[in-house]
Amino acid sequence: MQSSWKDNIYQQREQLARMLHDPLACLAEECAPQWGNRTAMNAALLAGYETIPHCTYLYCLDTDARQICDNVGADGIVPGHFGRDRAQRPYMKEAVPVWGFLLSDAYISLVKSRPSLTALQIVRAENGLPLGYLGADFDLRNLPVSSTLYEEPGHWRQIKGDPSIRGNVFQQCRVDSPMDQNLEQALAIMEELLTQRGVFQCQIHFSSGQATIWTLDDPFRYRILDHEALSDTDICLVYPPRTYPADAVIPLPDIARILANLHSLRMADENIYLRMSSINIFNGMVSLTFSCDGTHYMRYDEFLGKDGPFWF
């Protein structure tokens, strides 16, 4: 089963928690005898800083989330944080589990405005009562990413757009764009580019009469074809012939069928009509944005299996 981005986050957080729990628990035990002594607590954090992998700052808080020592970082003591009230920070609003360790959700840091997260370890006195918290801040840029990149799901998704546009959809009607006036030729050119000229992704903007394309030869840069280019078959000469990729998810013959369906959806209705669509041959997905500002994402074969009543 394919993993989602949420699955990847869970796996990554689980690995980070396993890596950080034991060293923070050990450092919390070192801090407990020094609790309330700012200088001694700074010294304990300095001595233990290297034991906390990838850490940006260490500090201690009392049970009211007020900082009772300085920040300690890679360059030593960082002044200016003693007495700071952290009660409103995101990590202090999460409940620390009964085992005394919390790895917070990611948030945007105050100082550098960067994605960060914080680990909290409860510090306890000899009698087991909580004295406060040992806090460790981490910049997400410094944390290892051990999970593989997730794959985009292939199931149908519908995303609603601007409610004001949806509310007025029947008060508007389609106006022919320059592309509409020459739509069959424009889509024939797109078919040639997708199947024979190394274009693997395109966004067709029907309403503005243009297309944005990405090619196998230069995948990190897009190119914009305006209505003039899409009405001139010579544009195909600009892109050298390329064999249709063997690992493309969309079969070559289905490209023409997809484009034909897009043509129908563009012209089928005066009020609810296709404004923009995208095709990616490698993930096999087709997106469609309509005049009601709703967007659909679905696999090419599911798209080809839908008829008019489904859309209208």
C-alpha cells in the first residue's frame, strides 16, 4: 500500500522520538539536582549539549513554563532568554504524555521564522514530583530525513474553490478564448508534444488560451505556449523527437482520448465549463478546474470512464 504524506510524517516523528527520548531523559536527571540554580543549570546543559543530536537550543522551564536558565546552543550560553514566559508557545499547549516526554508538532520559530519543533522532558525531584521541563529546540533543516518521499495518491479528489465564484456560476457564461477558436488544432499540437516530443506534463489554460509545458530534456524549467504558438504546427519543430517513455503510467494511445474528453468538457455547457486542465504522464493523473472554481484530480483511466452526467 502506498504511504501518504501523513504516514511519512508519523514515521519520521517516531524515529526522531526514539533518537531523542533517552538522551533527554538522562540530561533531565543531571539537571534535577541543580534545579533553581541558574549558573549550575547552565553548566549542566553545557556539559550535556553534545549528547542531544541535532539540537539547536537547550533550556529549562518551571511548571508555569517560565524559563529559569539561559539558552544553551552550539556556541555556548545564549543570553536574553532567562525569565522568558513560554506558556503561549505551541509546544507548551500540547499535553505531555504520562511517560514524561513530548515531541511537539512542527511550528514556525519566533527568532528565525523557520519550521522547528521542540522536545520536552519532565524533570522530577527525588520524590517523583515534577519540577518543570527540559526543553530542546530543533530546526527542521538540521534534522535527518530518513523516510522515502511519499507518492501522490491516485484516487479521485475534489477540491472546492472560491465560494463567491460558485455562487455566481449561473450568472456567467463561457466566452470563446483565442484557443477555443482553434481548439482542435491546439489539442492536436498538444498530443504531438506529449506523445512524440518529450513533453511529460502540461497545463492547458483554455480560458486564457495558453499552455505551460515541461520537457524530459529540461524538466526543471517550464515553457509557455501562447495561442499563437498553439495555432502554428511548426512549434513542434522546436522540440526534438523523443520516444514515449516506457515508464509512463498513461498509455500513449490514451493521450488522444484524454484530450478529446477535455475538448468535450470545454464546449459542453455555457455555464459550467472547463477552464484549466493538467496531464502528467508519469503519475497518470489528470486535473480539471471548472468555471465553478472546483478542481478534480483523478487517474487517467478513471477520467476516461466518466461520462457527461458525472460532470454536469
